[in-house]
Amino acid sequence: MSLPLVTVVRGRPTAEELAAVIAVLQTRAAAVPLPAQPLARPEPSPWNDRASAIERQRLPRTFRYR
């Protein structure tokens, strides 16, 4: 069973109104070019990297803040 592509949530549009909305949606969808390559995910920020907080090198005792 396939789901409808468009669902009217409120109101009772006429056939002409519904056809106009579908025509606008089709035109907008055709006008948007698809990217040639999939978008690459940005590298995670070091601010969010919890492992860096755990794996920090400990400074020798002489260099620690007292």
C-alpha cells in the first residue's frame, strides 16, 4: 500500500486549486539542481571531542600549577 504524496490537512480545495499547488511543487522541485557529489560531513570540532579531555598528556609535576 503506497502512501499519498500530498495530504490535505485542513479545508476542501477544489481540483483546480490542488492542481495549481501540485504544479508549483513540481516546478520548484525541477528547478533545484541536485549536488554532483554528496555533501561531506564536517569534521568534528575539538570542543566537542570528549576523548581529547581524557587523553591529554599529563605534564610533569614540576610544570604543574600549584
